Amino acid sequence: MPLPLTVLPTQAPDPPLGCLECGHCCTYVAVGINAPTRLRYATDLLWYLYHERVSVHLDLDGEWSVIF
């Protein structure tokens, strides 16, 4: 059973100087992670969030990612 988590909207950081496009492709990396359906996965998720400028994303398909 999934653990209830509050999902906050994420905002990409400012693009680097000289970037003329949206900047999203060169300012962050998203890596797929396990859904927090087990205590181990939930503690991993919390560990990610303890780090500065790291967020967790849940997309409309139910896929989880950590973004840094």
C-alpha cells in the first residue's frame, strides 16, 4: 500500500548564462526511482529530499523520479 506523501510542484533552476533555449535539458537530471510502497523505498525518498536542490516528482503515469 503506498504511503501518503504530499507532492509539491517543482520549478527548474535558472538556466546557465549563454543558454538561449528553455535550459531544462542542461540544468537538471531526473532518475527513475521505486514508488514508495515499502518502508525501505520511503526512507530512500526521504534521504533524497534531505539534500539541497533535490526534489521528487510523480508524473501523471504514476512514475516516480528524483530530480537534481
